[in-house]
Amino acid sequence: MPHASTGVNALCHTVVVPAATASATKPHGSLLAADLAACCTPITGTVLESPAAERLAAVLKALAEPTRLRLVSLIAGHEGAEACVCDLTAPVGLSQPTVSHHLKILVEAGLLERTQRGKWAYYRLVPGVLDALAGMLTGTGRPR
């Protein structure tokens, strides 16, 4: 199970082996260097600097809510990759004010752009944002 950490890899597992069993499982009661390397290499191939990590965390936090993740999916799949709030309320089964609140969070996270047309707001994905996010997660992209 991952643990909270401020180390190089927050997903690195902490292995605690009691001294009595350590000698039976590993020579001299210690983990082999290969075991540590396999466990604790950075998941992105590079270590994120603090500002990039904070930015990525904010984006992932916005996407971590199921309704917001569905909204991004609905907008991306909508004709012209753009949708009005009025197009999104029925598919997610929520009121217009609630959907607007979720969309505001996605705009603030830098995932969506908002355009006002009359009384309706239209939303579209920021061009390249999902590719940039995928690149950050796989280590093939650079922080924006």
C-alpha cells in the first residue's frame, strides 16, 4: 500500500522486516540494492521539482472527483469537443448550478476553457492539456 511521503517517490513502499525474520529472508538482514532500486525508482523517470509537483497535484485533484472526470469525458466526446452547461446537466444527473461549480474547478485547474455566449457558458478542453498530462505521468512530457 502506498504511503504518504515527501521523498523521491511517494509511491515507494516502506518495507519493515523484523530483525528475527530479516536474517532468514535476506542475507545479513538487509534489503538488496536491486530490491530498493526496483521499489523506489521515480515513477516519472525524472524527479518533479516542487512547482511542477504542486501544479500536477492540483490538476489530478480536480480530476479525482468522478463527476468532474465524467464532465471532461463528455466535453471531449461532444460534437466539436465543446459543450454548453445545458448539454451536461442531464448526462451527469445534476442541477445546472452544481455542474457549473464542477466546471469552474476544472477551469481553475487549467483543464477547460470557458466562453460566454449570451446566457450560456460553453466549455472546451484546453488544447493539448490531456497530452501534456499524460506526458507528465509517463515521464515523456515536461511541466507546463
